[in-house]
Amino acid sequence: MSARLRDEIEAKRAKLQELKQARLARQRQDSERRAGTPVKSPTQTDVNALLNSILGPDDLTPRSPELTPASSVPGTPSLGHPDLPGPSSLRVSGRVSRISSTGSDRASLGATLVQSATEIVVDRPMTPRFTPDLIDIQQELFDLPQRERVTYNKEIQTADLESDTGAASDEDTREPTIREREITADPERTLERLEEESAILDREIEEEIRGLLTEEERTSILAAPEFLDFVEQSSKIVQRALNDNYDYIRDYTSGMETGGDDSEGKRVKRVCSFWDERYCKNRTITDVDWSPKFPELSLASYNKNAAAVNEPDGIVAVWNLHLLERPEFVFHSQSDVLSVTFSPFHANLVFGGTYSGQILLWDTRSKHLPVLKTPLSAAGHTHPVYAMQMVGTQNAHNLITSSTDGMVCSWLVDMLAQPQETLELVHAGHNKTGEVAITTLDFPDNETTAFWVGTEEGNVYQANRHDRAGAKAGLNQYDVYKGHSGPVMGLNFHPLIGPVDFSDLFLTCSVDWTVKLWRSKSLAKPSTSTQTISPIYSFDEADDYVYDVKWHPAHPAVFASVDGSGKFDLWNLNADTEVPVVSTTVSAEHALNKVQWDRKDGRRAILGGSEGRLYIYDIGDMAIPRETEWNDMQKTIAGLVGGQTSGVEVDSSRVLANGR
């Protein structure tokens, strides 16, 4: 322990020394920059040194008159080179060869000059002339790296232990002995002293790091977009790792399962809940969805926060099961987001319908704002969009949206400037206005033309996007699914799974505290007169508004409902049709608005609360159907249909679902 602490202390000392040197160098550079003193570059220094070596330190001192005579009269004799005419006998380069003896040449040159000047010009005074003492020299201005020569000696490739042992100094051998004696004498005190020294070094290193940057530089770095993106991404990675609930100390040799009990898999368990005060405070969840590609990602839309004027009215948050403290992505909207869905064909795209009627498209690869949005014009929606669904295939799909003014629009995902198709649903039987106020919408599996809508008046209608055999595009005026006494809040068709086809069954829920089971009328036999269709069965167990209902994606007889009392009810029609098999109070003080099963295996359900909190629940083994569940479901539906006492005519061919 003490040896490790000593090593850490030595490393910290070295780091502290390095930081101090860096700080001193930075201070020196700052002082020079403030003083304005020019700092000579290495190139200029080398040039000055070269000139000094060539010209000499005394190149500007006057020479002796005897050695450097000069005359102002033209025709002065040449200096040592009588064969070159002109006023000066120096060559163009201005250099005098020094191959021979320098002293003798200089003496003879001076004598010649004096003698020539005396003989030719005797009445003119001699004026001293400065003659530089130049020599030829070669010097490299930069150093080329020497090529390394690698030589090999044929020797024995073993270490000489005796030489290594002998090279060690007495001090090196004495120091560990002293340390061992100190540790042996009082190990606790030694450890305390080392820990104190390590803490002091930590503080000094922190102070040195702070001193390296000025306040302005620190502020600019913290405000840089690159730094903020780095902190955002790296902190997400750290939080995902910290939220991992894996038991790292599990003992696999004992053969015992830790953390389990007998009721495991037979009850509903809360996995986690998502809530962030910054984004979710004073907001209500309006819609939820699961990612089609990443089972750990879920989606929630929120309405406005009336207490925060400067925040966006609508929020869409993508939550991660491995990141509980904050959302993975946050998208903004200028209006309350009432409906939201992941694109089943593009995992990065998120669509939202708003209170203003706009359809927004966000991309997880982009920032907070939508990448595409519909214009606020009469060509699209001008009323709140409470329902949307993606229909079609990978290569040919459309986004179908509906608003409370009876308008149904079909959009191409890459062009939201105007809808590809518009359809206005009107009903002649309405008193004041013919439009149908749509609150919910759903398509049966493998159906892209016919769909069913729930309305504010409590009725359910069937409609067609295009003309088909025996039916025109628009609302079916003759078939009225009448059973609710209040607005229909949710509508969901049975998924097309298993050996038996139950895709003609659908569930609805309403503010009249009931959930109702319906069978859709066959599209092959359109009605020619008004006909009222009653529900097969009504589930009256709820004590408040029932806000949403969803069939299980894997079990044919299981569905879930949420209500205004904060209850999450799980039904199994093969087990009981009177009461839910499991009823869980999620939030006793707040309502639950939405429910959605995960798309992988249906083990988890996501619940949206009116207080802005998102809940994840696991239903365990109840999500796994037995092989006989489909046959049992046939018998259950047959019993429900046979028990009807109303005088409504029922098609006998649809009593049992057809086998595929």
C-alpha cells in the first residue's frame, strides 16, 4: 500500500513540476508580448552569427592609414592587381584571397600603396579608407540529421547479472531499506503521512491547472460549441454506465439465483420512471411511442408549461432505459405537441402533430428544431391533430394524420409542403355542422385504405381513403358504431398474429368510464341503409375516465388500459372478462393518459402521466402466450357474442375468427 502511494506521489511531483514550468513559460511569453519586445526567430539569430563570423567584431573600426590609403583623384593605382583597370583593384565580390600568408600580403600591399601614392600624387593629402577584412568561408545554415548507422555485434544474448548488480550505488540500496524500516516501525503513521502529502499535491496540481488559463480563456473554452458537445456526449456515456443494474459481484459458483422470489414473472413490476425538472415540470404527457429499432428508446410528447414563458410550448423527449436522469434527445415545437410517433422505416425520424395543426419532422441526427414542417395554411390542418399513423411498406409509405375539424391528410415523409391527399369526413346526420370531430384513428393490419375513427360525439365510423368496390372515398354514412356516451379517447385494432386471425376485433375507451370490444363489419358487404352496430362486450371496471387502451402485440387475449385514477389495468380475456387480472396503481394523485407496448416482445409497457412523468412497467411471463391461447380466445369471443341480448343482427360467419 505504501509503495503504491509513494509511486503516486512521485508521479504527482513530476506532474506538478511540469505544470510549474509550463506556467512560467506562459508568463514569460505574456510579459514579452505586453512589453512589445521583438523575439528573434532562430533564422535571424543564425544569420547574425554568420555575419559576425565573416566580418569579424572589429569590422567598423578604422584601419591604419598606412594599410588603407585612398585618394580622391581618379586613377588611383590598383591594389595589388595592376592588370585590372579602374579606380579599385578589388574584385566584384570584394574578397581578397588569404591562401598565402596573411601578414606578409598585408605588409607588401601597404608598402606598395604608399610607394605608388607618393610617386604619383605628392601634393594631395592622404585620407584613410576603410577596407573590410574579408575571407572565404563555408558554413551550413541548418543541420541535416545524420544518418544512423546500425551495426551488429555477434555476442551472447544474455544479461550480465554481475555487472548490473555491481552498477547499483550504495544510496539506491540504502533507500529502500530505510523505507522498509519506517513502514515496519509505524505503518499507520506512514500511511497517514503519505495520504496527507498526496492530498497536498492534488491541491497544488489543481491550483496550477487553474493558473494556466486566464478567466477570459476559461470562459471562451466553456462556451465553445465543440466543448459543450463533447461534455454532452461523454456525460451521457458515463451516466449510461452508472445506470447499469448488472450485479458485478454475483457469485456464479454458488448455483443460487440472487434477487429473485417465487412471484417473479407473475406480477407487474415498475422498471423505472423518467422525469426531468428542466423539461417536464408543469407539463402533461400527451402521447408515447417505442422505437422500432432500439428497444431501450421510448418517446413522449408534452404540452406547454404555462409558468415558463421563454420555453418552447411543445416538447418531445426521447428517453433511454440506460439514462434515467435526463432525456437522450429533446425536440422543440412552437405549439403543444398532441401526437407523436417514430417512423417504423427510418429509426432517426420522429413525427409530431401539434395543437396549431402543423405536422413536424425531427431528426435525431440534427438539433432541437424540426428539419421539416407543414405550413400554416388551409391546404393542411388548421385544427389540433390528435391522431397520426404511418401506413405502407418500406418503399411506399405515407403518414396519415387527422384533426378535430374532420380533415384527414396523407403526407410523403420527405415533402411536407403540402399533403399528397386530403379527405374531409362529413356526416349528413349531424345537426349544426356536418364535420366529424376526430379524436383517434387506427388502421387494421395489412390495410392502407380503410380505417376507423373515434369522435367527440362518442360514435365510431369507418372511412376509406380511396374509392373501392361498393364504397366511395370518405366517411361511411350507413355504418355507425354506437355505444359510448362520451368522447372516444382511444381506438386500437387487434394485431395480426398467431394461427387465427382476430384482426377484425378492436377496442375503444371513453370518458364514460368504459372499455368496449367491437367487431368491424366486413368491407366486402357494404351497407346500403343506416345500420347501428353495437359492441360485443363492455368492460365497466374503471372508476374514472379511461384515456387509452392497447392490445398486446404477442398475446391474443391480453390488453391494457389506463384511466384518470392513475391505474394500469391488465386484462386477459381467456382468464376473466369481468375484472382485470392485474390492476396496478401507478400514481394515486395523477391520471395516466397513454399506454404503449414495446415492439419487441410486449414484455414492457410505457405509461404517460398527467404530471409529466413517464413510467416503464414489466409484465413478466404474462406476455408469453401458450399454444392454446388462440383456440381459447375463439371460444371466449363466441361466448361473448352468444351472450348478447340486443336485437342487433350479427353476421354468423364472423362469430369465430377465420383461420389463416
